[in-house]
Amino acid sequence: AGIPFWLLGKAKEQLDFLLAFMDKDNLKQRHLLELIEQRDAVFRGGGLSEKEVAGAHFSTLWASQSNTLPTAFWTLFFLLQNPVAMAAVRMEVETLLQETGQTVSGFRAGGERIDFTRQPLADMACLGSVVNEALRMSSVSIVLRQA
């Protein structure tokens, strides 16, 4: 935006921290997803500097969070308002947990992770419907018309 960093207080310090967090060495220490590794290789092959690569990773993280968090919030909001939908989604999740041999109790104790692959999640019709409805009810869209 062209605003000098000295006018923004600690913004420069915080930006540097976030870019360092997304640096190649830090990403390797956190057992990256394959997608991040592939993006990293493409960016480095394109001649981007370390700071530019970190910035690209950070912008992807920002975009994913700015879409995922509101969707999760509104989905949970609508589920809490509709006990029938909550029961249907809960049944789907419990069924999937049983099919994959996972338990919520182990997760709550901090010992286990709950892992679902893409296909079983895609097969959850009730959960998908609730997420789609939450997006429909809460998304802000602008429709422009030309006369």
C-alpha cells in the first residue's frame, strides 16, 4: 500500500517473523505436506529469492485460513441451531470413525490424531450438505449487471 513500515509500529518485525516461519528450513522441520514441497521446488526453480518463496507460502496460508475459518464457523453455527442436522452429521462421523478404527476418546486424551482421507470425507453427504448450506447462507456475493 506504499505505507512506510516505520509508521506501522511493529508490523515490520511481525512480517519478518511470519516470513521466517515460512522459510525453507522451518517448513522442513514441521514435516510438510507434499504440496508445499512441490510449490517450494517450483518457486525456487523460477528464480525466486528465499523471502519471495516465504511470501508465496504465507499468502497461500493466509488465503486458505481466510476461507476455511469462516466456513467452519458458519457450519458449526448452523449445526448448533439444528439438532436434527447435528445428529445426522454426528452419525456420519461416528460411522467413519468406526470404519477406520479410530476413537474420539484417544484424541481427547491427546494421544491420537484423527485422520480421514479425501474420499470418505467426500462421501459424507450430510456433512457436505451442511457445509454447502452454510456457504449459501453466509457468503457475501456481489452480482453486477450492465444495463
